Amino acid sequence: MKKIILFTLIAFLISSCLPQGVQVPQSPYLSTLERKAGLIAYIGVDGNIYVADQGGGNSAQLTDDAVTSADQSGALNFYQLPTWSQDGNQLAFVGTNGTNTNATAKLFVANINEGKTDEIYSSETEHPFYLYWSPDGANVSFLSTSVTQQTLILQSAPAAGGGERTIIDTGSPYYWSWAPDGRTLITHVGGGANASAPEHIAFIQLKDSEIIEDGLDTVPASFQAPAWSPDGSHIVLTRLNNDKKELILTDGSGTYQKTLGSFDLNTAFGWSNDNKKVAFIEGTQDIGGRIFGDLKVVDIETTEEITAGENVFAFFWSPNGEKLAYFEPRFIPDEADPTNQTLFLKLNMYDGKTGESRELFNYQPTEQFTNILLYFDQYQKSNTIWSPDNNNMVLSFLDPDGNPGIAIVAASGQLEPRFLAQGYLAFWSWK
């Protein structure tokens, strides 16, 4: 055992002295010896939900009845959207059972400490496709389809079960951010060619059984999800100001305070957890209607702005707000058919202390992870790829043979990614 520890320490010392761009293989003992932080929830290749730490220990299988390929009767049963509560003790996920033409969707909450899972919602017509815990962990808010398929429904269900669901609002498209008090939301609804309602930004207050909506006069510029600051004192939105598209800072009531930046086409943004900085993509190109451009970081006090990366279409802040993990897309044409392109991603890390960026991982993402990145500005409020101690990230990839896997990627960039398990999609717990 002493030799194992010695070899691992030597590997750490060597990696700390490596020049940028050089990575060493991870010791096979590192996953056992390194300090664990939080838990990882992932969808396995069998379609079931699993939980484990970054070394593969403390593992638990939360479901065991997934059927991902329809049998002769056409029956399917699969699980999606593992989403952690803020305290890291509860995991919500969706199960869909039935056939392609007639299915029932159910929302489950697993209590990790107690080792039990409860069904808190079920519907044959309103299928949840995005989950977002209230900050106090008492409720799971979610977007679902509607009977008519013409709009989306924002709902909430008690995490403890046994209560009635609450319909909060409707509209399409629909984005929102919870205030830290768990009683107020800032929403961005409508807009676009397929919108079911006029585009607008509004506050929604939940007071006992009453739902109060107050619209803002701000005319939004092209963006998706609004963002409440972690401490609840500010909100970041966009506005059109004499045809100029601006990223703006407001107070907690939506009153304009200052302009943080501008953009040509569209944008997506997110707060650092220390409430001091906002990162945003200065959208300059249209790639399938998604945000793509330079990654900017702006200090909300001084409005000083730096460029953290180029050709970016998604990012995630580290928990301490010191680093930004960001993704650059690369499209590789097939040799047989150049018009058919495969998406690859380059994961980079921007260090706010040094002002430098380095490449961490080039890989082909799973389809499930790609779908997350397309709406990362909403998903970064409800899910994280970061470990709570800021040291690692969890990513979902395809190997050269097309097999899906879950990888642990060191934020230092000095160790090669480590395989954790076979699976399609994974998220780390917040704590």
C-alpha cells in the first residue's frame, strides 16, 4: 500500500510540473485514493438510473426495469433527466412507460440518504422534458408538453409526494430562473417563428395558492434564459435599445442599473457563484439558430470585460467562480458523404486567476449531452458537470466504435480523462 501511495504522489508531482498541453495517464489507484466530492448520477447503457462517486464507489442502481428497445408488443420503458436538488440529497428523474404512440410519463424523486424512491407525478398527456428544483428543495418545477402540443406548461410538484401539482404558467418557448427565496421566478416566454405567445419578460410570485404575474416593460433582444444572481440581488437580461442589442444588469425588482455588454446576433449568459462576474457569449454567427461566438467575462462592478475564448457555444462556471469550462464545436465531414457531418467538441478551461486558457479534452459527445448544450444557459441553473470541490468535471462521450461512456476530466488539464462507466448522460451533485 505504501508503494501505491508513493507512486500516486509522484504522479501528482510530475503533473504539477508539466508544460501546458501535456497530459499524463491517470494512475489506476487515483480513483480509489483521491478525495471524493459529491455524487454523480448517470443514465446507463441499459436505460436505468445509477449513482456513484467519481471513483465508481458508493454506487447505487435506482431503477432496474428499463426497456430501451421495443419488444414485439412495442412496449418501452426508459428513464431520463437525472436532476439533483441543491443539497445533493435528492435526485429527480423522469420515467416513460408505454409505446411510441401511447405512453405515460412519471416523475420520481429518490432520497439518496434514505434509499427510497417516490413517484410524485404521472400523466398520459403532459410529459416532462426539463426539470429544475426550487432552491429550498421542497418542489420540483418542470416543463411539460400539453394535450394540444401547441404550447408548453410550467408546473411544480411537491418533492415529498402526496400533494397536488401546480400549473404555474404556459407558453412556448419557455425559460426561467428561480430567485434564491424559492417563491419568485423571472421568466422569458414566447418569441420566434413557432412561438405560442408574444415575447415577454415577467416575474411570477408564488404566494400560498395564489400565482401573481407582473410583466416588465423591457423589450428583449435575442436570448433564451434570464439569470438571477446567486444572492438574489441582481438579474441579467437583454434589451433592445435603439436597435442596439444589450446585456443589462437590473436589481431584484427588474429595474435597470447598467449595461454590461452588447452583441450582434444573439447571446447566452451565466453568473459566477461569487456574484461578481457574468460570462456571456457574444453571438456573431447563426449555427442552426444557436448561440456561437466569443466568450466574454465582465465584472459587474467595473464592467471591465475580457475575452476568455473564441468560437464558443456553451460554458459552465466552476463552483468557486474561478474557472470557466467552455466548448468549441467542430464538424467533421464523413468521407463517404461530405454533406453528412459529425459533431466533435473541444473542452477548454479558462482560469480567471492567470487569465489563461488550456485545452482539456477532444471528443465526440453523446446525443443526450449535445441536446443539453444547445440549451446550456437554462440547464446550467438546474444541472452541473462540475464536482463540488472544483477539481473535476463529468462528461458523456462516444468512443471510436460509437459506444457511450462517462468520463472524469481533471480541471487542471494535466491528467488524461478517466473512464467511469458506460452511459449516455451524467451530472454531478451540487454538494
